Amino acid sequence: MLLETAIVAAGCFWGVETLFKKLNGVEKTTVGYTGGTTLNPVYEQITAGRTGHAEAIKIEFNPKKISYRELLIYFYKLHDPTTLNRQGNDKGTQYRSAIFYTNDTQKQVAQILTEELESKKVYSSPITTQIVATTIFYSAEKYHQNYLDNNPGGYMCHFIRDWKIESK
């Protein structure tokens, strides 16, 4: 089985990971940090907001079961991509909305989908999601992996919005 990788940021990675793990075709998830300049960042640095990194999730998926576009539609549904550097009570660039593409095809899919969502006015405010090339992805500390599975009372500000768009 040949897996592909998607990397996205949509606020606190605990809820994002929990929701993505439910998708058929998602084989593995890893929470971590990417998009910044600090080498080998740790959680305490990330939460201080001075590393430039976002809390992100690396998703390994089977493209025969779920497409990259379908993953991105789900990504856009599980958070508010119109709030700059914020999800729920979490504020700062570390909680920004971003798609970290790994190749030109992913970049194109992300740009086309984002433009489509904007043109169809799926959200009442403009989408602020960054579409940027992947940089080094640093896995978060072990206790963050599968956090809400291991801490069922943990905080989550994510939910699936009820709008539809073609998967193509």
C-alpha cells in the first residue's frame, strides 16, 4: 500500500488529530510543529508563540480510499479558516490555519479548493488559511500523540460544519 502525506494546521492539534483519525483511508496521524524557524522546538516554546511554528498534524493516508481534496474539504469543515491566528479560545500564530503542501499537485488542489470555497461564499468572512510549502515537521512530545484518546476530558474546540461541496 502506497501512502501519501498531508500536513495541515487548524488550531490546537489535539482536536484536529482526533477528528482526522476517524476518516476512512487515514492510516496514521502524528501531531507536531512546522512552519517556523526554531530548530527542534518543544511545546513550551510553541505555546509562547515565538517560534513561528504552528501546531500541525501530519496525516498519512491511502489515496485509493480518500483523496487529498477530500482531506482538505474535511480540514476546512473542522475549523474556522476565517479567524486569523485563532481557533476558539486559542490565540496566536501557533494556532493559525495552514495547508503545508508537499508537492505542486497538492499546492494546486489546495489553491483551487480554497478559491472554490471563497467563490461559493461557504464562509461569511474571507478565508485566511495559508497555503505554503512544507518545511521540517517536528513531532510533538509523546504525551501529545493521541492526547484526547488518552485524556477523554481534554479540551477540544473543533467540530464538523454542515456544508457540502463536491469531492470531485
